[in-house]
Amino acid sequence: MRTLYDHLPEVEIGGRKLVGRVLFGLLVLISVLIGATAGLLLVYTTDLPQIDALEAYRPSSITELYDDQGRIIGSFALQRRVVASYDDFPPVLRDALVSIEDKDFYTHSGINFFRIIGAAFRDIRSGGKVQGASTLTMQLARNLFLSPDRRWQRKVQEAMLAIQIERRFTKPQILTLYANQIFLGHGVYGFEAASEFYFSKPAKQLTLDEAALLAGLPKGPSVYSPIVHPDRAQRRRNLVINSMLEDGKITAAQADVARSAPIVLHLAHDPNSLAPYFVEEIRRYLENKYGTDQVHEGGLKVYTSLDVDLQKSANQAVLDGLAAYERRHGWKGHLENVVANGFALEKYSHPDWDDEPEIDGYVHALVTSSGTGIATLKFGRYTTALSQADATWTQQKLASILKPGDICYVKILSLGANGAAKVSLEQDSGAQGALLAIDNATGGIKALVGGRDFNDSKFDRATQALRQVGSSFKPYVYTTVIDEGATPDDTILDEPVSFDTPSGPYTPHNYDEKFEGIITLRRALAQSRNIPALRLASKVGIKDVIAYAERFGITSKLPPYLPVALGSAEITLLEQTAAYSVFPNDGVRITPRYITRVTDYEGRVLEEDFPDVKDVVSQRTARIMTSMLREVVLHGTGVAAAKLLFPVAGKTGTTNDFTDAWFVGFSPTTTCGVWVGYDEKKSLGAKETGAHAALPIWINFMTAAMVGKDAGDFQPPPPTPHTVAQKIDTPDTAPAGEESH
């Protein structure tokens, strides 16, 4: 029987069979590919992060420190980020970002197949992986969950995560997560932090050209850094502007104005640079209590006692005081030379240049050239010139003291917009200074300077350095006597004396090598006479004097030897300053404190510190001692402070060989201590007493600190009973075993 196909030629029948086999083969191949792809997707997505975790995701954020008026003074962070909401990012920034990074962001479902195909084609043509195809969502997935490598396996995971993110979150949510997460150079993460870093303002206030500049950074934060490569940054910015114009986000007129605008940065100062020693004290405390991770990633809010204005005054007073000391002792030289150390002049950068310089600030500058009568210097982006007249105080030729490659120390007198500056030549021979100021009423530390330069040395000389306090210890001797019933008008003998000790006779002397005979206790303290102080300490017993010092809050070890009465013991500036605040506080000691409150990221209070108050001496004793220390300023060794227009009191301190210079004093509201010396305990030089080296710094700080404030007045001491002044006689020898040579 013949079939329907019997009449067809044999060749045609064979062709149809071949086509059928090919189609069958293709179907099998497609099935295999689909199965393989599904298998691969299964393999590469089985260990994908759970997208549910993203709903509770909170990026690492900055722990910020605030002063007593809510101003930022420091921060701790592994990633410098300020978390912001969708509305905190202005439309101009959102448009710029979408135009340059992902034009179809609002329409695609996480991946853009056309971009992927185009990128793959260009990769094949170029022979490498040069063309990116990631959407904003894919970039977010990579930044949050994946590694930055460019293997195709990671790309598969990235795409799958992007799809999941798009299914779970809205476009505004995705954009907000991305805008908070992305790295934008110089340790900054997120556009809010970037706006504050590059322009010193919140993102809401960004202009078109500023927004375009920031939107161009994700592609290459280091390559397009406006700080390091302003020319590249400008080209990238203009590319963003052109992209916005193509997308109809801005007009041609707006684009022209924005493209022609120069890049003007207002870099934010590192807040930690204002009070670095204070901030470091806070960091150590917080890490010890809350742990490193919580401090650097948890977004704590730390409210401190510091006052930004007082801290600025303290910084200036210490640096100016050290500069004055350096000039008194002439040019010492011994400058570091970077050329000799193998650096090229054009590539050298000093740590001082990491922060924006300020007028009246001090920085290390690089000598780029030096000739007859003139030397050119560089610091950061500024250049300046020194003439021979600027080096007059050195009494040397400029060309002989400054050579190309030298690192010299200068004070900034002016800064020009064009990068020109005017400076004065100063010197950093290693002399150090420290200052600490306390609010009498609360015990809050209002200013703390731990040294000349935190970048050079992080050792805090205000809280960590144990130094001999010299005659600033004597108030504890007089307090002991007064508290036992003596009066300021009682008398003591100021004449040569020798004390027997186990190691032999101890024969002290006065600073001026003179003796005044019978003098009142008031005058003996005001003139800082050594013999009367030792006689008094010997009479009441040095152990009792030490017990009183400990009641004032001195915790450093004080050996029970008579010379301790003259300040041979070593005490920190923090201890000494806090102890002196007892006098204006009517005998009450308030433990010094740095922190008033700490809250977590959600605003919950983790700790709150209240003043710790303790009675030390009677009100009578405190007021009498205040009046006696007031006499030190009015007619004694601290008379230079008598010019102040508000009441102050205090005591100078100078150690043997002028190794330590002190002045610790107070107004009715503020107690401040100043120390000057070298770390290695070498002499500051002849006549560098507390009155000469430390007191001018104290005066400058207190003058600035009291501007516009009601300084108040000291409470008068109680009336002295109408009795004949008592002569406090002491034996010529001290009890054995209570003194040292």
C-alpha cells in the first residue's frame, strides 16, 4: 500500500529526517544548558547571605564626642560615616548619582541585561575585564555581602542578591542604603559624611556642581579625589553634569554654570585635633568599659565637660608661651633634613599638613630653597618666604640656619586664598608644656593640653607625667598649720637652720640665699620662703602634711621625708590642679571628671556622671588659705597676675636646677594649672622659674577664659580673734626618720 509520502523523492525524505534530528539535538542541548545553569545558580546561591538580615541592617557609624555646649570635639570610627535618611539626600544629588551610575535604576529589577551584554562585548574586544555593568543595587549587594573580586562566579551571586534586594525593598530604601554605605575617599563613607568632609556642610545644602563632584567619586575615590587630583575630579564632575543634561535633569544653562564653576573645597577640620589629649583619655576609658567594637562602630554619643572656646585658648596660650621661652634662649638649630633622609622635596608631606592650618597656629614647614637673605617654605598647599628680618631674634644669617630640606617650626600669621602665607620663624627644641583647667562648681575638665604636639608625642603630660612640684606643694604645709588653729599673722623664724637626718645634716636655703628673720605666715607663703615652710612642716610633722595632701586628692606616692615640704615629691598636673580647687570651693573637693553622659545609637542612656563631692577642710581654713594665696598674686612671687581685672590666687613652683616650672591658681569659678619643662628633666635654663616660664601661660589662658563672664569674688575669711599673734617656734632639728636629704 502506498503512503502519502510515496510520491516524494528519496532526498527530500532524508532531509526532513535530518532536520528532525537537529531539532531534537538542540532541544536536548537547551535542556542541558538550562539544567547546568540551574545547577550552577543553585551552587553559587546556596551560601548567599540571608537578605532578611538587611531589614535590621545598621551600618557601622561614628562615635561622636561633644563639648558642654553640644559642639563636636572628636570622634572614633573604623569607617567615618554619618547615617542619613532618604530625604537628607537632596534631589540634585540623587539625580546626579543615578545619571552617572545607573540611568535605569528606577525601572530595572536589580540587573540590567543590556548593560551586561554591552559590557561583555567590550570586555571580549579589549581582551580583559575593563567595562563595569553593575547597577546601584548590584553595587550595594557587593559592598554589603560580597568580596570585591571580579570573577564571574561572584558576579552571579551579585546579580542574584540584587534581584532579592529589589523584591524586598523600595527604590528609595535601596538608594538610601547605597548612599550611606559607599566609600568616597579619605576614610569617608556615605554622602552625608562626604559632604561634611569636603564642604563642611550637610548634604541638603549641596549645590549642583558640588553634588556632581561627589556623585563622580564612587567610580574611583582615590583616582578622582578633589584633594589629590583636582584636575581629574573636575573632568569627572563635568562628565556627571553632562550626563544629567542628557537625562533632562538640568537645563543647558544650569549645566554651563556648573561646568564653569571652579572646585572650591572647605575641608572639615579633624575634630580630634582640637583637644587630642583629652579625646585620647576618653577613648581609653570608653574602650575599657564598652569594648573596642562598640566604641568604633556602635555610634555612641559621648557628652563631655570640655569647653571648645576654653580649649582653643589653652592651646594658644601653651604654644605662645613655649615660643616665647624658645626665643629667650636663642637659636639651637639641629633641624631634621628630609633630603639627607632620602626624601624628595616635591614628594615630602609632614603629619602637620593633614589638617587645614589656622592663623596663629604652629606647624612644621619644609624649606624648599634658601639663599642670601631669603628662604622659601612650604606647608601643605601653602608657600611662604622668610627674610633676614624674620630671623633677627636668632642673631644668625638666614642662609646659615635654613637649608633646602630642613624642617623648621613656624607660626602662621596670615593665609591667602591663592596659597600664599605669612609666617614667623620659631623653634621647637623639645621644651614641653601642659595646662589643665577645671570648673570649680562641677569638677568638669574644661581644657586640657598634654604637650606641644600630639602627632609628635601622645604622652599626656597633664595626666600621666609625674613631676616634682616645687613650692606649689607649700600650700598643703600651711593648710595643715592653719587647720590646727594658726592664723596668717602668726610669725615664723626665717634664718639658717640645719636638720639632722639618718644620712647626715640637711641644711636648706632660700631661693635668694637671704633670710628675713621673723616674718608672718602670710608673707612667708607669698614670698615662697623655704626655711619657714620646713620649720612648719617639722613642727606639725611631715606625715601630717602628707595626710592633708592626700585628703586634697593627691594619690601619687609621697615619701615621709622633710624635703617633700618643698615639693621634692612627684605629682601629676591633674592631681595638683584638682587639689587647688578645694580652696575656692570652701574646703570641698569635687572629683574631676571628663564625661557627663553617654548614650547608645538609639539614644538610650548608658551612663550619667554626677559630681562626686567630699569635705576636705573647714570653710574657715579654705577661706584663710585663699586669702594667703591671693597675697602671692598681689605682693608675692605671682605678682605678674595682679594686672588681671578679676580676683585670682595661686602659687608658683620651681624645682632645683630649674627643671620644672609651675603655676597653679584659681579664680572664684575656674582652677587652672600650668607646667613647663623637658621630658628628660633637664634644666630649662637659669632663672626659668614658675613665675617666668609658667605664669605667663596661665595669665594668657585665664584672661581669655574670663572674657564676657562674671568672674565673681572670693568669700572673705572669718575675722581673726583679737589676740596677740603667735610665734611659731620650732626646734632646729627635725624628728629622726621623717626627713631625707
